[in-house]
Amino acid sequence: MYCEIYPEVADRHPISLEQWQEWFEKWDVYLQSEQAIADGEYELSLAITDDLTIQQLNLQYRQLDSPTDVLSFAALESDVPEIPIDDSDYIEPIYLGDIIISQTTAIRQAEERSHSLTYEIAWLATHGLLHLLGWDHPDEESLEAMLKQQDLMLQLVSL
């Protein structure tokens, strides 16, 4: 997993690269056990940024001129990626896509919801990851299912 922390928020970012790696590895094992993704190696990009940067991305890709908490850009079109069969020993990881989180918005939301910034950012990361895997929430029922899944994933990392 590639993780980038923009300089504007690096001094206030509460989660280390090693912690992210551990969490995504646990989520990967869990999602494979739930058959949400096929067995294999996966890769994604995670960027923690500020409201100005995420607002620019939101405008460019969604035509919404306002900041948001998390954006996901899926690289796959199918719900469950298939691992290509290769005779070599090395199988290149499947790239799932990009997750971008606004730490500025996460700070505000953590305060409003009376929980830690670490919890809020991890919650946004699980939300973004599920979107990369094809989850969506166009109605109340699918939103509830997605929120339940996020809660389970956060429990796996003791949050």
C-alpha cells in the first residue's frame, strides 16, 4: 500500500504509515474471508490532505465545488476482481484505486461526533475502501449495510 501525507497536515496526522499498513492488512484478510474480494495481493493509494485540495478534486471529478470528507477513485470495474493465473512465482498486486481523505473535515467531524481523530480518519478509510470494492449507498438499506460493514472493520483494528 502506498500512503502519502501532504505537508499541510503531516504535523497533525495521528496515524503512522506502519499503522495504516497493519490495518489494511487486517481488512484485506477479513474481506477475503468474507469473499468480498478474491484471494490475492492488492494495492491502493491513500492520501491524507486538506479541504482546499479535496475541494479541487471534488470539483474536477464530481463537479461539486465544495470540500468533502473522503473521495474514492476505483480502478476496477468488476465487483470482485479475479486474480490472473500466472506461471511465474510473482503475481503483481491488483490495483484497487485511490482513497483521498480531508483531514481538515475529519477534524471537524471528529469534534462534532465526540470521538478521536484517529477513529474518524480510520472510519473514512474503511468507507473509501468499500467504495473501491464496489459498495455504494444509494438508499437507506444499502447505507445501513455499508455502515455495519465499516463498524466490523473498525472492530478488527480495535477502534
